[in-house]
Amino acid sequence: MAGTFILGETKVRPGAYFNIQKKGDNQAAGIMNGVTAVIFKADFGPLNTAVELSAEDGYEKTFGTGLTTDAMKEAIAGGARTIIACRAGNGGTQGTIHLKDVDGEDALSVTAKYPGDTDFTVTVREKLSDSSLKECIFYTGAMEFEKVEFTAGEGEAGALADALSASKNFKAELMEGKGPARLAAVSQSAFTGGTNPRTTTGDYANAFTQVELFEFNTICVDTEDPEVHLLLQSFLNRIFDAGSLAQAVVAERHSVDLETRMEHAAAFNDEKMNYVLNAWVAEQGTEIDGYQTAARIAGMISAVSAGSSLTHTVISGFSEILEKLTNTDMATAERRGCIVLSYNKAKQVWIDNAVNTLITPADNQDDGWKKIRRVKTRFELIRRINTTADDLVGKVDNNTNGRATVISQIQSVGDSMREEGKLVACSVTESGGYKADGDSAWFDIDVIDKDSMEHIYLTFLFRFSTNEE
């Protein structure tokens, strides 16, 4: 395991532990990118269970497209390749339908596995290309949600029940004595609707616990509720102490007073919390705001390389900023830790300055922790070195040769990131302040990470004389 340690502290459990310090004054193992955790509400799908989904496969066949599932859509549009999806809520009821036999009697009861008011319909028909088979197709609107095949003829009801036993979304129950029955054909017959779960602040806390089982770069929620945002910050701080390195992105709606939003952003004062100030935008003819824009930025942060900055990065699909800010507003907001959206010269929407909400660094932090790029770089370095060191726990002796092995393996990570253009330099040595003893050894990792050129100052020198001399 990996986790943090306080200088001078010894741990009970074996593992690699890390500590963050700074060197100098302010202003003087494997790569994981594209993983975003999303907490949302839906009208179908697993409840209070984290599910790993690929952007290629999509989320629609698992959770549908209702309620706030669009948070996943925005994260994927931002570049997330993997979604750690968790539907939050409690209670609710499942939809159901009774399929009849050819005599018009109920033969099979089909029930959705999850609560929600999705408008499911079902079609039972002979397969067009093979009369020995039948199809049972479930739809949501015009979209095919799931399809199973079963043997036609005597025993159709039992055959369909068997086919649905492997379904992720539906379960079937045979009516007494109806296993041998033939099923009547139906075309998009409607389910009796279920009801959606209710979602409380406590349900978000439960959802955070579920996604904790996974590693992810960023996390976002489907709400603008400041109370939930504070719970999210507390969650990130807790898992950080256990070695999980992630950033959150939140936003509030434009209806909240601008000054209030700036105050909420500044109150986080946390390199792991990112706050989008003016989230009200037009996206391909549709207005979005609050959590939707936060999810888009969360996807972008998760996907961007640790060697790149999101400052002045155009947001694809965003066509207009519906809450325009003055230059004074933008400068004030960025000093208070806000991500501000602005226009470039071509009137494309971009991120004005990729900063997080850290305003006053802690004693063990330099000003680099205020920048999203440098947090991404540092988290990647820590994650890769933790993985490398953890693999050596219990495998090398705590002697000169063993510690040299640890130094060599960790140094190779730093060298790799330098070659990848993410670091200026990285040097690994045994600690000068703590002497290896027993089963404990201490190492110092001296890092110079990169920043982007984000402020270019041009001095023009003009002269009255027209001579070149």
C-alpha cells in the first residue's frame, strides 16, 4: 500500500509512504490519464455501485440517458477515456410487464433489475432470418436497449426465462405451469413504470465511498450544491492521505451571485479542487451550466498530458459564453482560484488560466501547486514512484545494496518523466536527516518540474529618427 507519512514517523503496516516538502522559495511507474469519476442521477442502472465504463462503449446501455447522466457525456466530450460511474440515490421501484401466451394468459413476468421511471417497451417476434428462433427486444424510446434470442415453439416461455437469466438489466419469473407455453407476439408493449430513487446529501457521501475503490484522475458531481462540494473536498483529502491522487471540478449556476461564487472558490484553498466560475455557455445550440461544464473540464483535466497546460486551450463544441465577464472580473476571479472561460481572437471559447483554488500554499507547498499542469505532473510522479517503490517492499534487503536498488528504480522513473518532457530534473538520494535502520529506510526525491510560458512581456523600443544607425 502507499500513503502519506509525517517526517520522523514510523508506520506499522509495510508499504511505500510519501511526504511532500518544498525546496526554494515561491516564484524563484505507469502513466494514468483520462480516468474521470462521475456521480450522477439516472432513471435506470446499478444504484450506489461504481461501474467502470469505457468511452467507446458508452454509458447509455447501462444507465440510459435520463436525468443527469449528461455529466458523463460532458466528461467524455472533454477527453475522458474511462468513466468510473456511480448512480447516487436510495429507494425507488422497478418497472414490470407481463408477457402473455397465445391463449391470452399471463405466462412470464419481466421486471427491471434497477429502480427508475425509464419508459421501457418490449417486442417479442420471430427472428426474420431464422424461424426456429424468436427475439425479445427491449427499447427505451426508439433506441434498442437490450436483445435476447430464444428457441421458438413449445417451451418458449421457459426458454425466454432462461435467456433472461444472464441479462444485466432484466429478470424473468415464470407463471406457475407456463414453462411449456408459446408466447404471443407483441410490438413495443409498455412496461408498468417504476419510480426514481430520491437523492440526498448522504447518498453522495455513499457514492464517494464506492468510487474510492478505483484509481482516477478527476472526479465531478451532478449538483451545484455547495454542501456536496464540501463533502467532495473532504473525500479527496481523506483518500489523498491513503495515497489516492485526484482532482475535483465543481461549478455553480449563473443564477448564484458572482461574488458569492468567487467566495466559494476561494474558501476551498485546495490544489485538488477546481472551480469553474462562468459555466453558463452555449454548446452546439444548447445551453448548459453548472455541473455540466464542470464535468467537461473534469474530462479535459483527466485527459491532458502532465507535460501540457490547459491555459488557452479551446473547448471544442462550446460556441458562446452566456455569462461574459469584464477584464477586471476575470483578473479578480483568477486571483481567487477560479477557472474562467474567455474568448480568443477568433472568438473561440477557451480556458483563460488553468489554475486551481489554492491561494495560500501550506508550509510544505510552493506556488507550483496553484497550477493545474504542475499538480497533474506532481501527482503523476508520485503515483509512478509509489508504484515502483511499493513493488520493492519486502523484496530487497535494508542494506547498502538494497537501498541502492531502490534509488536506482525510483531514479529511472524520474529520468523517464524528464525524457517525456514533464520534468527539468529529478535526483534520488538517501535521506540526509534520517538514517536507515531495522526495516525502515528514508529517501529524498529532489524534483524540478516544468511550467508553461503563460506570461509573455514584450517591450517595444521606438525612435524618432528614421536612420538605422
